[in-house]
Amino acid sequence: MSGADRTGEPGVLRAVFDGLGAGIYATDATGRLIAANPRAERMVARPAARMLGHDMHDLLHRDADGQRIPRENCRMLQVLADGRPREGGDEYLLRGDGTTLPVIWSAALLELPGEPPGLVLAFHDFSVRRAAERQTAAYLQALEALTARLTVVSEVSSVLISSLDIPRMLRKLGRMLVPDLADWTAVDVLTGQPDEVLRIAVHSAADPEAAGELEGPLPSLAESAGADLVRALRGAGTVSLDAADLAREPDTPLTAAHRRLFDRLGGHSAVVVPLHSRRRVFGAFTAARTGDSPPYTEDEMMMLADIGRRAGLAMDNARLFDQQRHVAETMQRQLLTPLPQVDHLQMAARYRPAQVAAEIGGDWYDAFLLEDGVTTMVIGDVVGHDLQAAAHMAEVRNMLRALAWDRREPPSLIMRRLDEAMTNTSDAPMATMVFARIEGREGGPWRLHWVNAGHPPPLLVEAGGGTRFLEAGHGPLLGMSATLNLGLHWPDAYEDLPPEATVVFYTDGLVESRTRPIDTGMGLLCRNASALARHGLEEFCDELLERLDPRGDDVALLALRLPRYGEGAPGDRTPSPSRDEPAHSPADPSRSAPGAEALGAEEVFTQAPHGADRPPLP
């Protein structure tokens, strides 16, 4: 007999029914069970003999809690009503031991010979998949919680590294923790004085006014031994608090101040976290929860402790940066020179450091009096932006002073000697420079005699606002000609200076940056200097820097303002502006201008002698 001839045999059908990998129930038209395969018996732990003849819905169908489901809500029996097949995955069958079995199922009509159609239900055990879904959901929930914590830590880290202003940084930190990790926060720091504590920030979204009133100095640590806040500030680690703990704390002034936080802002639980690095404790912050917010979990406490460590490291870095900046600023002021007071001649200087930690570099200005009574003005830039560049700058500046002091030579010869000295007696790299003499009789007229070694040209600003760059006198950079045996030279240049004019010497950081080319910067310098021509010299310099707003590189600025014609001449009694208002410079105030003591006030501005190589003054 062929396979096709045997498909209708009852034995074959029974073998298929019993061997299916799914539970099978069959009912008549009323829903009573008429058959169950062995797989169904095992899955619901009920022998078929005890189920047959019973109503399938009443006997087996339950909800997730094991409660009966109204018959009219049974989706399986609806197949008997309308004849349409159905399937589902959110149903439960009652097992023989009283537990429920989640199943995924499908139901269809069953044709019965000589009877109304019944129902056949096929189902699979869904508990394994349901458990996997629950496990996956738990994993996802844990992952979401971890991601949320990492996001908070990342955002906090960004705040901590974005500023070196410690009070501002800590106030931001307190705000960031509300409301995700706390309903209110308070940040306390050790001031550096013995046992002195300052509550620098209190933040509460619910009552910001009350929070602000709780900031200020706190009682001394010495008066509050044993308090939980003192323990945190002494480096004992993170301290967990609840209302009962606060009530049991020693009655000390600091404890009372800490309780006021809870009295004003509420709170049933809190965590006090030290702000510390490996070397010291800088303070502590308190994070508290109020109302229906849950107490802190172990994971949340660990995260707050990590934030405290990160904040402590940021505070330590800020403190070290501040110390380094203080040393750099002190060194910078010692390297820069005060300006001489020269009768009616006005001078002003500014120095803006590069935006790096050391804050000193190779840009410098100088002004000093020569043996012949002539005033010199120098602006220069040594290659580099670090402490080494600053040391080379001081070396080049001092060589220039020594070479220029007693030599009645034009600036071009002084520059050649300086180039040779740099090459043969110094390891200073290349440098740019403008070296100028202000020559003339007392009361005028005046002349600028200068040489330029690869530096941006000085800017002449007339009293009426006219401007032009003094582009003559250009030669090679210092440290290049003698090193390469090029035999280059520096031509002398001359310019008659009109009364009340301003001459601006500057370094390239004033006009050049990553955001604009040097031509654009020089155009801005001209326009702004013209607009400021009638301002006082100090205001002129400050406003010029403010308008140009140089970024990145360090900047040196030196400005000369001439008096009206005749001021300072013999017999003139016009008060000298330099006597009433000494020239401001960034140099250390304890230093005096070079040459100011050696020459009397009446000697410091005289006519320069005329050499054979110099054209006579008018």
C-alpha cells in the first residue's frame, strides 16, 4: 500500500496527533473537551481522562494571576461563534498543580462527522520566552539606568573641566545634580584658614529663595567635633544620613547649621560626599531627597562619591593652575620694563599674555634713555610661546640695551651688531624687532629714526585721525643674516612726527589670528586707531585692545603721544602730563624705569647730536 493510500487511516492520524510538538485540545460545538494529545497532558500536568467531557474554558482558561476570565471575553471560544481562526500570545492555562502556564496559541474550527463543528486548539509553552523577555527587560532597564548615570557623570565632568573658576564650577555642579540625583544640594568648601568653612552654594528647585539664604560662613570645625559633616570634611569618606541620624548627631554649632538645611528645605535622607583629591580634602557637598523620592541606593551613593572625587581633582588642578599662573605672572612682570618719564612726551604700554597656562612668551616692548639723552622705543618678538622664549626675549633685550646705551650710531648699525651678538654669543632663535629713536629739540619738532627687522610696521596716527603705516626701514629678521652669512643689512628710516600725533608699536598677535588674516587685522587697527585719536593715551590703548580683541597669541603694545608744538621748550610752563599721571605699564610696580635715576628730570629729553650720516633736524 502506497503512502497516499494510507493518509486516511485512523492509526496514521492518531500518530500525527500524538507526536506533534505542540499541545492539542479538541472540543465539541459547546466547548467541551473531546480529545487531548500527550503533549497537552504533560504541559498542563493533567491526565486526559480527568479533562475529557469538561468545559475547556471553565477548566483551563485563566488570567496571569490565576483568576477566571468571563466566558464572553474568551477569544478562543469566539472561533465557535463566528468560525474565523484566531491566534494569540497573552493567554494562560491552569495547570494541575494550581500554577498558570503562559501559552502562545492558535484555534480553528474542527469538522465533526454528523455534528456541528467543534474547536481545535494548538498551543506552545510560552514560559521560556516570557522569562527571556523579562530577563531582557531587566537587562534593558539596568542598561538604561547605567546609561543615565554615565550621562550624568559625563555632563558633570564636562562642567568640571570647562572652568578654572572654582566657585562658579561648584555652583554649576550643585545645580546639575537637581532633580536627577537630589531634590536639593549644598556645597561647603574649606577656605584655607584653619577650621574655616564656607557654604558656597545651596540649590533647590522647589525653594530657591530659601536656598540662597542658607549660603555663607559656617561655624568652625574645631567647635563641632563628631558631626557627620566634619567627618566628611576630615576625609572620612561618604556619609549617609536620614532624619534619625540627624536627630542623634552631637548638638554642635555645625550640626545645627546642617540641620537648618533640612528644616528649611525638607529631606528624609541625604548623602554627604567629600570633595577630595589624593592629596587633600577641599570641601564636601550634601545631596538630599524629600517627599516621595526614594532613599539613595548603593549604586547612587557610589556615583555621588565618584562625582566628589572628580570635583576634587578638578579643584586640585585649578589650584595648581592658579599657582602656576601666579608664578608666571610674577615672572612676566619682572621681565617687562617700566616706562621712563620724559617731560611732555607720553608713553603707555600693554601686554596681553597668550591663552595658555604659562601665560608668558617672546613678545616684549622696551623704552629707555640713551647716554646722549635720546629716548628709544623697542617692540620685538622672539620665536616661541613658552618660558624658553621668555628667557631668550630677556637675553635679546638686555643685549640691545648694552649695545645701544653708549654708541652714537644709527639704529641700522646697532641692529647689525645685535644680529652678530645673537649668532655668536647666544642660543636665542630668530626674532623680529623695531628699534626707534625719538629725536628732536625740547618743544619740537620731533623725528622718528628707526630700523625694522622683519616686524609689522609702526602706525602713525595724526591728531585729526589720519593714519598710515611707517613701512620704510625694513630688513631681515634678527638671527638670520649672520647665521647664514648672507651679508644683509638694515636700512635706516626717518619720519617727521607732527604735534599731538601718536605712534603705535605692536606685535603681530594684535592684528593676526586664526580667524582673520593679517591684512584684515591691520585694516581694523587703522580704523580703530583713527576713531580713538583724540582719546587720552591710556584710554587709547585700553580701548584699542578691547576693540581688536586679540586671541591666542601674546600681544605687546607700546604707544608714544607727542605734545603740542612748543610744550616743554625752554621757558614753557605748561605742566608735564607725565608728571601728573605716570605712564602705566604691565611691569612690576617695584621696578623703576632704566636710566631714570641716572638722568635728572630736566635732562631726560634733549636734542640728539647730529652725525655725518643723519640729515639735520629742521
